[in-house]
Amino acid sequence: MPTITSANLAQAIVKLVAADALPALVGNLVLGNLVNRDFEPILSQAGNTVNVPIPPVMVANNIAEAGEIQTQNPSLGNAQIVLDTHAEASFQIPDVTKVVAVPELLKLYMQPAITALAERVETDLMSLAQQFTANSPLGTGGSPLTEALVDSAETALFSAKVPSAQSKYLVVDPAAYSQLRQIPRFSEYRTAGEAGLRALVEGNVGRIKDFYVFRSQFVAKSGNAPQVSHNLAFAKDAIGLAIRRLPQPIPGTGAIAEYAEMGGFGVRVLMSYQPNTLAQQFTVDILYGTGILRNNFGVQVRT
């Protein structure tokens, strides 16, 4: 049995924090769980650029009898995502040994930090809605979200040749989500079956017009009286979220780091001692960038 030392106990504490950090982060994300995530466990720094290849467009040639093939020279497209956000959330624990003895205490400290990181990622992703210009924006500010608007959004993505096998999502603000729940055809058992019953009793819209519908508190807004909510209808490949590893701290500086990586996400957890407060400081941080991959795979739905 290995000897318990202060060094391996400290490493174990950081691993414990890291193990709880990432599942909690993923659970607090909405849009972050729907977009195309590009994660590699390679070390990067803020300001680095990630190049995401885009498949080329090719055409089919009708080769006549005794004819020849027509060689095409497709070139990969490229979407650049700059790792321009190094987000962190830090907290201090006066007596870290209590966390080891009572793991529930760790969740009390971790939850606010993780929620803050998730909100930052969601806000940055939702701010991209106004950059989708390939398809004309639908709806107007201050108007309700109607069945006709949802139908038009699905038609726009179909016309943009979004593959039918690729899931389509509609992320809206709370008011628009409420308006969808009040559309009689979608919220009554007699017209929508079990889906209507879930919308009526559980409050879950579920799926409408081939969209999986989600609500977010971080839908971008602009203007005044009335404000315009920039809801977003999109396919997964419309948006990219690139995440890279942050480097380990310099050895001997008193900080210990551990990585938590799962399902296209990765965060770093740092533990260091703060002599001014006689407490252990924990920092959960993430290096990421967001960007549009396929502009025609998304459309604004204004309400």
C-alpha cells in the first residue's frame, strides 16, 4: 500500500475537484451541447487559431457512352476559430480537508463556479446568432413566435441543403418558448398526442416542425422598446466551439493542476495556497473560441 504524503494527497484533492467539474459544466450548457465541438488535448495559448476544414462542393457528371470522366479539383474550405477566451472561476476553501471528508461540501463550492463558466460559454455562442446572414432573418422584434415562423425557418434550412440526417435545433428565449407552448395544435393531446400532453403537463415543447426546441436565458437581445430577441434555428455544423488544453503551471511554484476531459470538452483545475487568507484556492478555467462554420446552416428568428 503506497504511503500517504502531503504531495499525493494534494494531487488526489485536485483530481477529486476535476472529476466533479466537467460533468457539472456539461450539464449546465444548452447551446454548447448542440454545436460542433472541436477539442484536442494539445497545449495552446490564448490568441492561437484553430483551422476547421469544410468539405468541398462537387458536381455529378453524366458520362455518355465512350465518354470520359471530368476530373474535378475540389479544395477544402476553411473556417478559422480564434482561441480568444480564457474564462476562469476561482474560489477559496479555508479547510480543504473537510472537502475530502465530506464530498457534499465540494459541490457547494463548485456549483457557482461551474455555472459561471457555462453562462460565459452560452453567452458567447448565442452572440453568433446575429452573424448569420446567408439566410434572411425571419420575424420582427416585439412580435410573437408563431407556427408560421418556425415553418419558414425549417424551409430556409432545407433550401440551404442541410442534410436531412442532420438534426436541426431551435434555441429561443423564455418568452418565445412560452409562446410555442400556447399554440393549440402543439399543446393539446387531441391534436399532438403524447407530445401535446408533455407540453401541457410537463412544459416541454420537445420537437416542432423537425426542430428540437430548447430555451436559453442567454439569447442575444438588441434595441430598445421593444427589444429584439435573436433566436436561432440551426444545424450542428453551423457553429464551432473549439477548446484546447491550457499548459501546466511552472514546477515548484506551489500550484497543482489536473485536466478533466470528456465528450469534446476540456477544463483545467488548479489548486494553490494563498498565504494572505490561509486558504486553498481552486481555479477552474477553460480556453476556447467560437465561430461560424457554415453560414447558410443557420437562420435568425427574431421575436
